[in-house]
Amino acid sequence: MKALFLQYPACSTCRKAQKWLNDNNINYVSRPIIEEHPNVEELRTWITRSGLPIKRFFNTSGLVYKELQLKDKLPFMTDEEQIALLASNGKLVKRPLLVTEDRVLVGFKPEEWEILK
């Protein structure tokens, strides 16, 4: 199975991650996170597979996150409300996301991605 690489082309971190994937001969399918943002079911599966808290899937430095004042609102939202919110707008989702059969990597930290080799 090829990895699924969700990215935003204007994001420099996403471009670095894509270069890393190419340089390390990792097979992947690229998906634009804004136009084809994750749906609720995908997010549920990926959050569970990642073992990370839902908050790690939010793009906390993004304009939409800040405009919606989510820093103050998320602690009072249920998991399902947070997942539905993430699924509503690709700009809310931390990028890049790399989804494989057994793991989900959120953001790009080369030392964490080394496990894919």
C-alpha cells in the first residue's frame, strides 16, 4: 500500500516533507488537504491509529484556528465536535499528514519520519 500524503502546496514544511519522501524512495499518493480535506471517518481512524490527542491534528498556527478562537473553545468541545470541526475545513488540519497502514505522522519532523525507511 502506498502512503497517503496530505499536503498544502504553498506550505514550505509540506514541500520539505515531499522532498524527504522522494529522496528516501517512499511510495505515496499526494492529496491536497484544502481541496480534499479529510472527512469525519478518516479523521476518527487516523486519530486512533496515531495514538495522539485530537488537539495535535489542529493547525494551531493557522489563521482559521486563530479567527475561530479555538484555543479557548477546544477544551469545552467533545471529541466528536472537534473531529467534525476538523473535517469542515482543511485549513484547520495540521499538515503535512502522512498516513500508512500502521501509522499516522502529523507535521514533519525528519527524525520521526525515519521509521518509514
